[in-house]
Amino acid sequence: MLKFELHGNDGRARAGELTVNGNTARTPLFMPVATRGVVRTLLSQDLKKLGVNAIITNAYHLLMRPGVDIVDELGGLHKFMKWDGIIFTDSGGFQMIRKGFEQRLTDNMVRFKSHIDGSVFEMSPRQNIELQMRLGTDAAMCLDFCPPHNADRDTLDASVQKTTLWAKECRQMEGNIFGISQGGIDPYLRARSCAEIAEIDFQGYALGGLSIGEPAADMYRMLDIAHDIYPLRAPRYLMGLGSPVEILESIDRGMDMFDSAYPTRNARHGTVFTEIGPLDIRKARYRRNGSPLDETCSCPICQTYTRAYVNHLCRANELSWMYMATIHNLHFIISLFARAREEILNGNFYEFKRTFTEKYG
């Protein structure tokens, strides 16, 4: 069962509550990416301590390794990961339908190769939902056709057609299922896709094919289109966005849910988020810096360690620095979402967004 309740709004920005199979998460909501059943460098108990309520995994990668049979046999993802929060699963369509991996693409199925051993798989939209349910997901994403951001119009049109056909088949399955629109940054195709997906009547609605290299201004125009078409009663999910400023701009355009590896991937490459913008903790300038990563941050890393220490661990190739940076970045993002929700309910979101953007740079 999936239920979405709207608690308030400030303009188009919305604050609500998402209940999925008995677990509740407040929106706006950020979901860390646990592609293979883990958020890199962290454990499930770390996520709970950070206040994470929902994560997203990837059906393609879990099919490849360890395999759906093993996860199913061991009680599903919740038991496998020791995670009692909400689990969304991505269909894995982005991985299945890409250059070098796609073998055949029809109105009824996708044939694709394993990136591990080259073995060939065939999967229909219905089978993809069955796979996600066997993994033990709380909410599944429809199989969709996501072309690259610079695809020509014929490819975009084909992606919209197949995404709608596949969505209709996916909706015949039991469970909590989100429909996804495509269309790239073509206004007509995006509007058409949103309308076709909305007509199918899903529990939630996502936007795919964005935040994959297109200019932010073009992405925002697609969000404006989706806001005017997607039903107000259901959560809106912008897939793959993790930049703090772009997140706030997207919340301001009516988006409720987000996922991205951006905070954790940046952490592992030395970029940590601070109130006044990102900094590269690997730089030599921090070798003698006795300040925390962010002086305004209440995360356990900033409350305990200095920039100099994290810099030392990094330069000494001690892997613990990645854990520390990841903890900090996720805390930063989760706190940003909590603050955004508070400001929406207080009717002060626009000013909060403006102030944060000016400081963050």
C-alpha cells in the first residue's frame, strides 16, 4: 500500500508524507542510491543514524550480482541488507538499454547483455516488475526507454512510444508502481509523455531522462510542464538529481522525491559540501586546517574531526576518509531537505532557496 498526504505548500513547493507498506517518510524526500544493495562505504545502520527513511536500489545490478534467486531465497532486500526503511527499486532500464549492451528492443521486450560475463537476457515490462517484486521492493519503477540527452527527435519519439506501451503493461501487475515520463527536453514530447503516463493512473509519477547532461534551464522547463500535467494527489519523483541548488529549484517546481549518487560519489572523490559551497578536502591547503569540514554542521564527523585530519587520511590512502566524507555529505543533504520542508510549511521557502543559493554559489 502506498499513500501520499499533502501537509502544505508554498507556491508550487510541497511538503507531505509518504507511507509505503507501513513505513513513513516526509517529503520533500531524498533517497540515497544503494545500487547493489548498499550505499558505498556505509552500512544500513549508518543510514538510520543519519535519518534516512528511504533508499533506491537497481534491479539490473542485483540481477547481475548476486542474482534475484539468492536475494529472494534469503528473504528479500530488507532482510538481506538489514534495512527496515522504505526500498524503491529502479527497473534498470537505463543500464539495459545502452550502447554496447542492447541486443534488441521491441514493443514487448528488451534483450540485453550482462556487463559482467556477456550472457544474454530477455525481459518484458511485466517480467521486470516481477523481478523487482521478487527482490522485495516496496515500490517499483516501470521499465522505460531513456535515450541520451543529445538524442535526435526520432529517438525521443520512439522512447515516448515504448515507455507508454511498457507502462501500460507494468500497471497490470500488483504492487506499488511509479510511472515514468520521457521525451528529453522537447516540450511537446515531454508534455505528451506526462499526459499519457498520468492517464494510466499510477501510485506515483516520475520524470526520467533528465539530469543526464542537459542545461539546468532546460530541465526546469520540463519540470514546469510535468507540474501542470501530473496529478496533485500523487508524489512527483525527479530521478537522478543530487546537486543542492538544483534540488531546491526543483522542489520550487513541485517535485517531491529525489535520488542521486551525487553526494556519495562526490564524497569519495574528495568533494565535501559546506554551507558556503563545496570544497576539495584533498587539497594541500587543508593540511594544517583545524576547522571541521563545515563549521555549521552537526554531523558526527564535523563534531569530532578536523579538515586537517580528513586531509591526512586521504593523502595517506586510508580508506576511512571516504566513510567520513560520505557521512558528512549525506547529513548535509538530509538536513537540507528537512530545512526545505520546514520553510515550505512556514511559507518562507522562496527566501530560504534564495539565501542558500547566494551563499552556496
